[in-house]
Amino acid sequence: MPWLTPDAHTEQVEAARDIVLRRLDRSAAPRAALAQLLERKEVDPVVAQEVLDRLEAAGVIDDAAYAARLARTRFAEKGAARRAIAEELRRKGLGEGHIRAALEQIDGEDEAAAALALARKRLAVSRGLEPTVRRRRALAALGRKGYSASVAAGAVERALAEE
């Protein structure tokens, strides 16, 4: 970029910043997603790096807070297991440190309770079916939410025992 005048560089930085801020107006996003956005918009990589660094230093971009918020909402609203949440955070480009920290807010007991609640719900809607079909469907539902086979089996067996 040595051929750019200071004014041209400033204009590029402002344009890139506007792209990022417009995107963040819709919803929070991790730095990796914003970097991909700037790349798709063909922003100079040096300018993109500068803009993202500035916004991160100002606290506008905060991957740790984003990861923690996403983990809380996916667990509370969708009943997703830690494993599924971690995979989603990886797909969004978050680092392992942020993922680990975000998942620390969900402990094994919370996850087991959520699995049991989901098992109860799945078994309730399949009451008229054969026991093997009910068990299989409940286990499949828990598996799709990211629960391990052992957690899913324990939750389904406990929910069946409660009936």
C-alpha cells in the first residue's frame, strides 16, 4: 500500500469500518466472520486487519463475549449439548480458548438435566408407539442435539423409569 496517499488509505479504512459496523448492527459476529465479509467485499487485507484490530481494541468485536452468549442461548433455548455448541463455535471461526471458556458456564449436571428434559418431551409425544420405537426416537433426538451416547441413554432410561 505504499502507493496510496494518506487520504486514500483513510477512505479505505472508513469504508471497511462502515461495512463491519453495518453488519454488526444486525447482530453480533465473531472476528473471523467479519474478516470473511471484508474479504468477500475485496477489502485490502492490510486495511481489513487494521479495521478489525481497532474495533477489537475498542471492544466492538469481542469473540469471548460472543462465544459465551451463543453458548448460553443455544443451551437454554435449544437444549444443545456442549459438544454441539463447541462444534458450532468452531464453524464460526472461534478459537479453542474462547470455546473452552464459553462452555465452562454449562456443567455436566446442567447438561444431564437438559438431556432428561428433552428425553421426557420426546417420550411424551410418542406414548402410543412401541417401547423400542419410543426409545430409538428419543435417543436419536438427543443425538441430534449433540449429546453423547452415554448421556442420552441415561436420560432416556431415567425418563422411561419415571413413566
